[in-house]
Amino acid sequence: MKPLIRSFALFVKQIFSDSMLATICIATVLAACFIRFGIPLIEIVLCSYFEREAILADYYLLFDLLLALVTPYMICFASAMMMLTEYDENMASYLAVTPVGKRGYILSRLVFPAGIAFAVSIVLMRWFSLTEWPLGMIPLICLLTCLLSVAVALLLFSFSHNRVEGVAMGKLSGLLMLGLPAPFFLPSDVQYLFSPLPSFWFAKLCMERNVIFLLPALLSALLWIGLLSKKFIRKIA
Amino acid sequence: MRTKALLLGDIRFQFKYGFYFLYLIFTILYISLLYALPAAWREQAAVLMIFTDPAAMGLYFMGAIVLFEKGERVLDSIAISPVKPLEYVVSKLSSIALIATAVGLLIGLGGGVVANPFFFVAGVFLGACLFSAVGLMVAVNIATLNQFIVATIPAELFINIPAIAWLFGWKPGWLIFHPGVCIIELCQNGAYALSAAFILVVWTVMSALFARFMLAKSLRSLGGEKL
């Protein structure tokens, strides 16, 4: 356990010294405040300007989903960037053969940060969400967004050979989030084109409030993680 | 001749590491998104997309490029080669600006928002050079990607916020001296496009020269010894 905690402490120390930790904290709070207070204000202005009853109000749930995603996504992105730096400097392979091991490396760089993001995300959703969430739904959606963020970090790290490709992949990984707005803007069956993306099922689950969508949401996220983990482990071997 | 060789090397590098493939996907995505939006929003949306992505790609990628080159000791080789810092800066800026302009033009033409091709190309090209120069200034002094991401946030806010405010209708005359606003004005072929072109040239040249200064300073202290 001690090497694991030390490895995680190294991660925290690094993102603290890069000012990334402070940036993530400030950015998440700012994003949450913007969603909670800014969006309704913009809605009032837009409605009075266009003389309509609702413009953004129909999409408040989408903003809530973004709120649930923002913390784990940012933390896992920072983690992936750090892993890429460690990989470029051969640190990842060295850490994998120390008592930390491959499992410990994954835990300290992905699982622990995602766990912290999960807790922060729940707090933010409790205080800053725009819509009413049933009991139990907040932890569930936060867990799902954490899983998705871990998948993004794995994708970013596994499919890039160096920092340059990693940054390009980081940009591309944003496409994994396209599933979130799909059910809101594509009412027909065309939306199912986005079904391979876990984010699509997250949005369906929250929109329909039907537990049946939990299964594809969880399975698709775990499938992405499972497939990418194999590549990830081969890479740090 | 050296600049040409550097430029070709940079283009090859960007091709090898997937920049062209990445932006092919994003171009298709952006054009599809434009057609999913109401026609009345299309022009503003297209300009916003071009301004925040292809034009700003240098600010996003420069950290990774420079850190990679530092890791591969490319900068050490550059430091002792006849290549001058300005040639290196020009090559980096123009290679990124070329791809940014091609992508910007494709999105602009795809969305049917290019009113004046000359101003449009000038806006995207100079804008991309400016963003890349800022990225280069930051990149030469950082050690990790996370540091780069954090360090570019103030520059992004400084360039983006007034420009986006201008795009959405807040247009006091004095704001035309802002570089981001100049890019928007050129892309939209606005009333001040000609003045914006001159102002943006000045901003771009100044930032390129400052990037050159920062790079030269960094090259002098490579390897731990200040020359």
C-alpha cells in the first residue's frame, strides 16, 4: 500500500507544482457557477430578446450532464498528460517494475484521481445542478462520467507514441462526448448512430429516467475501458 | 533555403503525427455541424469555429511540439547549427498557419461564409501565426504539458474574450486594436477589415519577434550552461 500511496503522492505533487491542481479546482468551480447562475441568467435575457417562453431551459439537463463530466474529465486529462510525459521520459516503464507495479501505476494515475473526481462531482451536482435529480441518480451518473473519463485517459495514452500524438489524440477524444447532446438534438432514430459512445447512453438514461438504459451505459463504458486497458498495459510493459 | 528545409521538415512532422488526419476529421465534423444549425446562425458559428480551433491550433499544439523536440534533443542540434532562431520561428509559425488556413478555408467555403477570400485567408493565416507565436513563447520556458496548458490560459482569455464579444455584437471602435478582434473582422469582411489587416500584421510581426527573442534566450542556456 505504501508504494501506491507514494506513487499517488508523486502525481499530486507534480500536478500541484504545475499549477494544474489549482487550475482544475478553479475551473470546475467557475464552470459550476456558470452553469448554476450564468445559464439561467442568459436564458432570461434570450427569452426576453426573442420573446419566447423557453430557449435553454429544455437543455438544462444537458448542462447538468456537462457539470457531472467536467471534474473527472479534467482530472483524467491532466493525469493522461502526466503519464505521457512519464512515458516519453521512460518513467512509466521504470515505475511498472518497482514495487508500484503495473496495477499500482494504473491505480495511482487513473483510479485514485477518478475516485477523488467522483466525490467532487457529487458535491458539485448536489449544489449546482439546474434540474431536480432523484435520490441515487447523482452518484450513479457521477460514477458513469468517471468511467468515461478513465476511458478517455486510457485512449489518449494508449494510442499515442509521444506527447505530440497525445495532444492530438486529446483533441480527438473530445468526440467521445458527442453522445451527450445527440438525444437532445436528434429526436429520430438517427441518434442511435451514437450508440457506441457511452456518453449517448448516459444522456438517454438521464432523459428517459429508465433504469433499462443503465445497462448499456455501464456496459459500453466498461467495454471501452476493458479494450483500452489491454493496450495500456502492453504499452507500459 | 534553410527556412524552406525547416518548413518542409515541420510539415512532414505534422503529417507524421496525425495533424492532417485530425483536422480532416474535424473539418468534416465542423461543416456537418454548420449545416445542422439554423441558416441565420451559420456565419457566426463558422467564424467562431475557425477562430477557436484551426486559427488557435498553434496555441494548443506548440507545447507538445516544443517539449517533444526538447526531449529528442532537436533544440540542442538547432542551437549549434547555422539555423537562426528567427528561421526556426518562421518555419514553425508558417507550417502551422498553412494547415490552419487550409482547414479554415474549407470550413468557411463549406459553410458558405467566405465573403472576401483575400481578407479571410489573411485573417486565418495571420491569426494562426499569432497564436503559434504566443504558444512558442510559452513553450520554450516550460517543462511539462500540464504547465503549458495552465500557462496558455491567460493568453487564451486575453485573445478570445474580446474577440467573441465583438463577434456577438459588442463593437466599440477602440477594440479594433485587439488582435483577436482583427481576426474576426477579417474573417467576416467587416467595415474595418483593411485597418484590421494592418493592425494584425503589426501584432503578428511583434509576437514573432518576441518569440524569436525568447527562443534565442532559451537556446543560449541549453544544457545548463548559459552562453
